[in-house]
Amino acid sequence: MPLTTDADLRRLLESVRTIAMVGASDRPERPSYEVMATLQAHGYRVIPVNPQITGEHLHGEFIFRDLAQLGDPIDMVDIFRKSAAAGAVVDQAIAIGAKAVWMQLGVIDEAAAARAEAAGLQVVMDRCPAIELRRLGIAPID
């Protein structure tokens, strides 16, 4: 079952330090642009992943093509893609050894969530970590 309780969401957000954001956008009008900035302001390292703008920089971070290209361990993969694309991202998250996958608002894939959980990952669906940080009053990471 995906995480839904405030206690579970708080525990996850307080344990995460490095987030790969799949679907990060360099366009300020896109929600992922603002969410990435918010997560960084909260103290997380957010690594953007977007094959269309690979090699560019976003909020001071190099943009990678895909999760397999990352060299650093990832605590959580934040999925800013349509639900139909979420399953492939979840499979990549499992392959790189991520500890959690977070599917953004409107992103729902029950089968992918079940695969992630079976592989030992924590799963959140149809929520935004930036909204949850504010709602739960979680202080920035030092």
C-alpha cells in the first residue's frame, strides 16, 4: 500500500536527502520548476532528469538523460510524468536501488506501485512533496 498517513509521509520526507526528479522542466511556468526550487530551499539535493534538455543546468544542477546515468545514490525518485510513463520510471528507480518513489499529483499507476513495493521501495502516489512539506510543517534540512 502506498504511504498515506501523515506519520509515514513525515518519516519519508525526514529521511530523504537526495531526490532525482524525472520530468524536471527548465520552464518557470511548469510545476516541476517550482517544486524543484522548493525542495532545494528545504535542503534536499535534487537532481533533474529530462532527456529533452540533457546537459543543461537547472537550479544549479546538471540535467541527466535518465536514472541509469546517475552516479550518486538516490533516496527518492520524484516522478513528474504522465501516469502512462510512470511505470517505466518506477522500473528504473528499482534498477538503480532508490529507496522510494513519489508519484506527483495526478500520477497514479497501481501496478508500478506494487512492483516498487515488492522490490522494497516506499511508494507515494498522487501527492506533491513540496505541498506535504508545508502541510506537515517539516523544517528545512540543515
